[in-house]
Amino acid sequence: MLFPVVLQDMDNTAMCNVTVSEDQYFLGAEQLSSVLASLLIDFAVGRTYYRFIERVIVNKFPVGKGWVCYITGLSSYVGNGDTIERAEEELKLAIHTDFQRLERKRLFEMDEEERTKWTQLTSVIDLLDYKMTTPIVTREIGEVSFEKISRPCSIKWVSGQTYVIDPYKVPAELMSCRPGQWVEAIVKRDPITHREIEIESITKIHFRIPQESEVKAFWEGLPKAELESTGWTW
């Protein structure tokens, strides 16, 4: 037996016909008036943005003293909460957690259960849009340069690239660096052009370049390799 679900946004869902199976959720007659559904095209968790391939139906219904929330076509992910808002938030966090964990793996690194989940997630989440809009976060090392001005002007990364410092887009600590200061930075880059978007944080690296005499003494102090003499004939 199938029960009709009340849609929250009738303007956007006039052509939708959503049903919930009685066998799956065992809803009583007193609960049917509270069953809701809405359409969702995207969502964000913090600064991470997800867009669905097409609008999905988010189903919400009461269970006991709380609410349960799931997406049609992605029923393996369920959100539970005291309120509808809390249930929706738990649903988004469950999807976000698994997506981030699996997105960092290659298919051959996944077990059968993980591959099934990844297939379900990428059947509704636009993976191409995610990769093209989500910045790449890298850890990089570089040397600060002042050039002809009296403040940090650029960073030359060990990769050979040079980043021109925008004082409004870098941590304040970077502006306290002296010429020649080496730093380790967390850098946010554009996923397509790989150009720097923002430097999120820096750590000053302190080290001393040894004198030539120290380098010579180090090499001379290394044990010499001695080959055993044998009667080898080449």
C-alpha cells in the first residue's frame, strides 16, 4: 500500500508525485498529515558545496518523538533529529562525511560496500561540478622577497613559481616576515588554472645554512667505504 506525501513547495513541485511505502516505514494513520517532502538542488557544509545532477526529493516524516529525513534515490543515508531542521542537517553531514572519505580513494582502494556507496553518491551529486568548483588545498614552501618595496612583495615557491602577495588576501603574520624568510603555507588554488586564490595560513621556517668549513668537516667525518679485495677478473 502506498501513501501520498504532502509537498512543502507546491510552486516548484506541481508535477511531482511522491509516495512512501507502508511496508518500509509502517506509518500510522495519525502520522500521515505530518509527512512532508521538498525539492533540493544543492547544499553546503561549511565551505564545501555540493550540487545535485537534478533536483532531488527530500522526504521527512515523524518517528516517535523525532523526525527522519532521506533523499529519494539515496535511501542508504538517513538523518535523525528532534526537529525537521536537525534531521536535515544530520542527513547532509552523513552524505558529506562519506563523500569526502570516498572521494580521496581510488576505485581499486574501495571495498565492495564503499564502491556501492560511491556509485550511489555520484549518481545524484554532480561530481564534475564539484571538481571544477572546489578549490585545491596544498601545503607549499617558499621564500619571501621584498624586491624594491619596504614590505613582503612576493613568495618564490620551491616549485619555481612566484606568488605576488596581496596584503588583503594573506594572513597578517606573513606581512611581518623579513627578506629571505622561508615559510610553509596552506594555499588554496583554483581547481582549473591552479592559480593561488588565497593563502590560508603560514608557518615561519627557521634554519641555518652551514658554513663551507662545516660542510667540509661533515664530509670528512663520514666513514670511508672499503671494498674487500678479491681475485675478481673483469
